[in-house]
Amino acid sequence: MPEINQSRILIIATHGFEQDELEVPRDKLRKAGAKVDVATPDGREIRGWKGKDWGNTAPADLKIADAKVEDYNALVIPGGVMNPDKLRIDEDAMKIVRGFLSSGRIVAAVCHGPWLLVQADALRGRKATSYKSIRKDVENAGAEWVDEEVVVDNGIITSRNPGDLDAFTKKIVEEVREGRHDRKQAAE
């Protein structure tokens, strides 16, 4: 049960991530003392999406394929439409998601980010939330969809949109302090 200033957090993302959904958790977790790494498919910087156009770039610390689950306490998956839609068909990204899920480590997904949890079959029998346009996807994956700013079910944290980022980040800190969770392994 590490304190946040002794933890390591991995964020996975690619081009088209919702800018605030990567930057706000990254910056707030770093400010709290966590070591936060951003992993991308090719290990290069990625461009965010802000409003109705391309936004800022975010530097990458490593390739997703080079990230090791055992090096981290939590995984953060930002939304945006493009980012999770690309990552849910990326073998390396899904391997990391499944690894975090099966290890009992914290997994936090916001907005469209829960699409990766749907892809990993990790929501069956759980409470979760998401951006409203993917509600049916989350429900079809077996989750009870709840319209709340942050929902936690056994170390899996979900939030709806950028307006929920303060509660989302606060919950990541709380869950990291709790430590690992015993839960059924995600489906391969």
C-alpha cells in the first residue's frame, strides 16, 4: 500500500487523446509526487484533441510494448474518440491492459477509455461509467452503467468526461493507497 509519492503510474495513449484527460491526471499525479510515465505505440510524442481540432503534443517516456506491468501501481487510460478506438485494436496496448487487470493493479479509464475495458472483457458483473455515447457498449459488455462522476469497482475506476477529472484523479490516489485488489482475471 504505497503512498502516492512512492508510486509509479503508467498512462497509455496515442494520437487523438482528449487533451485534458491525459494532461490533468498526469500533471496532478506528478504534483502529488507520483512518477508518471506516458507510453505510446511507437514511443514518440503524440498529439491531443482539444474541442474541435488538434491540440498540444504530449511527450512519451517509452513504447507501450516496453512497459512492464510489475513496474507500476496503476494504469490510466485517457479518452477521446480516436485514442481508445485505436488502442483497443493494438495488441501491445491490450496486453498491458489485461496484465494490469489480472495482477489486481489499479486501472482507471475516463470518457471513451472504458472501450479498452470492454475489449478486455473486464466489465462483466461490475459497476462502471463512461462517456454517454458508449453507454450501450459498456452495458453490452455486462456492466451496470451508472451516471456518476467516478465509479470504482474493485480497483477499476471509470469516469464520464473531462468535467469529472478532479474526482477521477482523487480516486486514483485513494485506490493506489489501498493497494492491489483480488479480482477475476480478465479474459484473454
